[in-house]
Amino acid sequence: MQARWSRLRKRIARHYILILMALPGLAYLVINNYLPMLGVTIAFREIDYSRKGLFNLLFRNEWIGFKNFEYLFRTNDAYVITRNTILYNGVFIVLNTVVAIAVAIVLNEIRNRIASRAYQTLILLPYLISMVIVGYLGLSLFNVENGFMNRIVLPMLGIDPISWYSEPAYWPYILTLVNLWKNIGYLCIIYLAAIIGINHEYYEAAVIDGASKWQQITRITVPLISPTIVVMVLLAIGRIFYSDFGLFYQVPLNSGALKSTTDVIDTYVYRGLMTLGDIGMSSAAGLYQSAVGFVLILLSNWLVRRRSREQALF
């Protein structure tokens, strides 16, 4: 035991500079990611707001088991919000991945350095725009009286004006396009960085062998960036029960007529929290989403690991 402590002290003395450099990041990780996990107990308690103090909030309220989870599962809307959350995120994962890879490949073919940087900046710009602003941009497009679609586009096509914020059928397509427009730049930059790291000798050899551009993409580019694709998809699958709150709340402007196609778990819980003020129910929803996401990551990683151990996250 003493010899083990002696070796540990020697390692600390040898690498103390690196340890000191890591301390701020570790402190941030503990404070921001691990200490809030104590709040998991709120999901199983009935909150009494007369009790003051963090300790009382976390540990001195009445333990009620899984009653807070009943709000999610004992309502008529449970199926709708779960279905919307999974289907939207499933479409987002597939579509964003395919389009981001395609755009990254196109950007990689631009040889002018200034033009390439300009296109990368422009395509990343929507990702940096607040969803509140995106919501107002959507309003400028779909406003019934003065929107660009009803005043300019639809009259040109000979179509009568549409009350966009009262017609649920159009919003799965609108939300999908908005999500694609906003997030494609971030994913594209990641895949572009992976493509840039590919050795050009592979492409030179393929050209000598007479490979077409499509064959170069399918036989060289996509297989060599597949580890990056797998990691990004696994991370997205882990958050498949989470939704972009701004996308589903700000863009449809919280329209009640659109709830059948725009309501997801996050917006449903937010409305319940604003109506009932029930922190326990909100915590239960967050724990439910985290637990399901954790299980999905483990399952997805297990499937990837069976196919290729090197591409798995762990």
C-alpha cells in the first residue's frame, strides 16, 4: 500500500503542470454537470414551496415515488408528444447527416481559398442566429395578411392565401426545412474537417485507375469519414427524446391550432410547468428523457461495436 502511494506521489510530481492545467476544466465539469445531478431527487418528491433552502428542497420534501411521472404517461397527449418527438428527431438525424455530408463534399471541391472560407461562413451563419429571430423570420414569411408567401409567392402560382398558423398539415415540412437550414452548417463544418484530413494520394490513385467522381465519394470519402459519421449519429440518437425547444415553440408561435403536429415533450412540459408551476413534474420529464437517451446510446453503441469495434464510442 505504501509503495502504491509512493508511485502515485511520483506521478503527481512528474505531471503536476498538466494536473494544474486540467483543474479548471475538471472544476467546471463537476460544478456544471455533476452537482446538478443532486436535483434528480426532485423528480420523486412533492415540492413544498414553504420550505426554504437548497437542502430542504432536495431532501426534506415528501417522497411520492413515481407520481410525478404520471403527468407524462396518464394523459391523452402522451402518445402524440412521444410520437412527434421521435419521428421529428429521426427525420432530422437522417436528413441532416445526408445533406451535411453532401454539402461538405461540395465545399471540399472549391479550390479558391477565399471563396471556400466565404461559403463556410455563410453556411454556418444560420446556426448562430437565435431561434427568437428565426421565429420572426418565419412570421415574415407565413403571416396571413402581409407574409411573403401569401402576398408574393402564392399569387404568382395562382393559389389562394393560406392561414399557415391554423393549418397543421404544412408544419412537419416547415419545421424540417427550418431545422435543416439552421443546423446544416455546424454538421457540415465537422464533416468538412474530416474530409480535409483524408490523404490526397487515395484520390490520385483512384483517378489513375479511372474511378469516377461518384466512385471516389462512395469508395473513399464516405468510408474514411465513417468514424466521424458514427460518432455524430450516436450523439444525436442519445438526444432523440430531446427537442429543439425554440424550433417547436418559437417558430410556430405557440399556436394552439398546430399542437397536433408541433407539440413535443419539451413544449408540453413547458406549458404544464407554466400552467401548474410543478417543478417535480418538470424534473421527472427531464429524468425520463435522460434515462431513455442513455439507454439508446448504450444500445446504438452496442450495435456499432458488433459491426466494428474501432468505430464504437466505448
